[in-house]
Amino acid sequence: MTSSSSTPGLARFNALEEHAAAAALHEACASSAWGSKLLAQRPYTTAEALFAASDAAMAELTAGDLAEAMAGHPPIGRPKPGDPASAREQSGMAGATDALKAEMLELNLAYQEKFGHVFLICATGRTGEQMRDAVRERIGNTPAQEREIVRTELGKINRIRLGRLLEEETA
């Protein structure tokens, strides 16, 4: 997929009825504010324009909007049953040892107790050890530091998911 020109996937996304486009965006990110901002700017002329709109919408999300977005993400090491995107994104934990899985569970719980939400990281391409090291490092952050890291990680996840949406075959 080239980002400099329109693609069949982008044309399909632009042509979706509003409720279907909203549902597709909600699958990418559970923030209704983010989805509304992207819907309002359709049609997109390029994939890069869609990604730029996603980045801009992400930058404007309030703490409440970020919380809504994070609520759509399962803890690392426990992908949502029946959710292929969640399982694919967290595949680095699939072959993890029982000890690493247990450690991630403990770290996830400690992180969630401190920050009030799941540990969120763009897990695509990361090993279980890399994710463990990241939560160990980030648990020392302040809530304000962590909120901005989460915003960045969500932006990466949204770009990956939007890219996948544009690549999907017509049903």
C-alpha cells in the first residue's frame, strides 16, 4: 500500500455508510472523540491524510478520552478471547514462559493499581521480555508522564490498525 495515493481500501472506507465507518473506527480505537474527529473529515484522499488526521485527533484527546480508548485494550499477556487483532498484536507473549506470564500479570496489576488503567504499549513486534522491561521502567513514571506515553503508544496502535483496515479485502 502506498501512502501517497488513494488505495482500494481507502476508497472502500470513504464509501462506507457513517454507522459502518464509525464501527470500523471503533474497532481501531475505542475513543468516541477520536472516531468522531476522523469521521468528520471523510473522505480522505490518501492513507497518509487519514494517518495525519488520526495523529491530530489523538493529540487533542482529553484524559477522559484516553481512558475511554484504553478501556478497549486488554492487559498485555491476556488478549481478548475471540479478538484476532488483540492476539496478533500481543503475539510476543504467545511463546512466553509461565514465569514471564506470571511476572507480567503481577506487573500489570501493580501498574493498574498505580495508574488506574491497563499498561498500554504498542506490542506489535515486541517480545514478552521487551514488554516486561517496558512496564518495569514505566511504573516509575508520574501519572502525567505516563498519560503522554500512553497517548504516543495509542497513536502507534491506531496507525497499525488503520493500515490494516485499509488493507482488508472486500467482504
